[in-house]
Amino acid sequence: MQEFKTLFQPECQVLKNMGSIQMLMTYFKLLLTAIFWGGTFISGRMLAHSVPPFSAAFFRFLFAAVCLYVLVLRREGKIPRLERQQILPVALLGLTGVFAYNVFFFNGLKFITAGRASIIIANNPIIISVFAALLFRESLSPIKLVGILISVTGAVVAISGGDPRVLFAGGIGIGDLLIFGCVLSWSAYSLMGKRVMRDLSPLAAVSHSAAVGVLALLIPACMEGMPAAVPGYSLVDWGNLAYLGLFGTVLGFVWYYEGIRVIGPSRASLFINFVPISAICLAHIILKEPLTVSLLVGAILVITGVTLNHLPVSGLRLSKLQVRP
């Protein structure tokens, strides 16, 4: 037996080294995914004042849908056909997670900064947990309730600029409400998607929902003048649209699910907490948005609350339903 161990020791060491390299590459891709998703707030903010919201969302997911279907063909050999009972759920995924989310996203970024928007959207897992408890009777442990309270406090600090009395005096701005619409629409998408993906692979479900979203966005995009406006789009506009479709949607999705497959949902999900941090930093560098104390404190509180929300007493176990920009 010792002779066999000695004989195959070099090969075992090579496999071990290959495994370590794969693990490092997985962590690196997950970190890049968080940066890509943080960057979507910057691209969205840049587009908000030059490309109308329906048009921006249409082109983002036109790019994404084409690439996603190519990936489905390569990985699954064919594009799965939808059964009759799957058509309505997949259509609802497209209308909530693609159509509604992006209309709220691009409209909201006209009014508030990219960093502030990222902190509001970082509360996605919190809202999903609350709705899951209300609709599906999933348990909310004391530590989850504490996490919800901390996360909401962080959002209030960021939105109010550190003075919650502002919210009661002037109310929450239209931009904040629109971005919160992103949270609600993504929560609906996630809760429905949890059931749809029992019968479809995540890649196929997202591809079909992206296609539904593109079809739903086409008419309103044309009504806001997209065909006539396209020749006037700048290279920066097309670059931002391509970034949102390819890096912010396709590559981010693929790498995130690769991470789940290699290291599991618990550890992969932790990287989502880097999204608001990357968004705030990129917004400061690219858009020259100020790094205020209230914004940073709010981000830290939200990240802490989201992490606690996924920490049961028995240990670390994160939900598969996460943030998506």
C-alpha cells in the first residue's frame, strides 16, 4: 500500500494543486461578479439622462437574452421548450424581474445617486425573507429579526443623510420609492423563481424570462421614440448598454452560479455583500459622487443586517435568493 501511495504521490499533488487553483479562481470570479453588479449602478446612472428607461432596459436584455440562449445551447444541447403549465410562471418572471425591475431601476437612477440606490437594493434578501415568512410560513428566528432591524436602520441612515427626521419632514423622495420598487419586483421574481426552477435549470429559466422581458419592453420602448433615437446614441451609451447586458447580467449570472456549484450557496452568497461597497467606490471614482459618512455607515449596517439575516443559531447558512442589480 505504501508503494502505491509513493507511486501516485506526484499525481495526487498535481490534482490537489489544480483544486486549489480552481478554488482561487472561483473566489476571484465571485469578487469580480460583485464588482460587475456594483458597476451596473454606475452604468444605469450614466444612461438615465441620455437613454429613456424602456429603451435602456430593452437593449440591456436584448444583449443578455441572445448571449444566454447561446450558453443554453452550448451547455444543454438545446433550448428547453416550455410546458403549458410553465408559460404563465415564466411570463411572470419576465414581467417582474426584467420588465418592472428595470423600469424602476433606470427611472430611479434619474433622481438619486448610484451609491444610495445600491444600499436600498442591498435590502433585497431582507424583503425576500419577510415575504417568505408571510406567504410560505418560513421561520424568522430572533437573529433574523435583529438583522432585519439593523438593515432597515442602515437604509434609513443612508436615505436620510444621517438625520431620520428628514424622512418625516419631507417624506421619501421619488427616486428612493422607484428604487424600492426594484426591491419589491425582484422579491416577487425570486419567490416565483424558487418554484419555477424546480422544473427548469436556472440558466434556462433566466433566458426565457429575459426573452419575455424583451418582448414586453419592445412596445413601450418604441412608444418613447426608440427607433428614431437609436442613431443618436453615443459610443458611451452603447458601451454602458453592452456592459449591463453582458457583464452585469450574463457573465455575473454565470459566474455566480458557478461559484454556488463549486463552494456552495452559503459561501458564494457572502460575496453579494461587496455589491454596495463596490457601487459606492466606483460611483466616487467614476461619477465623482461624494463619500459621505451617512452613506458609509448605512452600507455597513445594511451589510451587517443582511449577514445576520442568514445566520441561524446552528451556523452559517445563506439563502439562495440573493441580490441582483
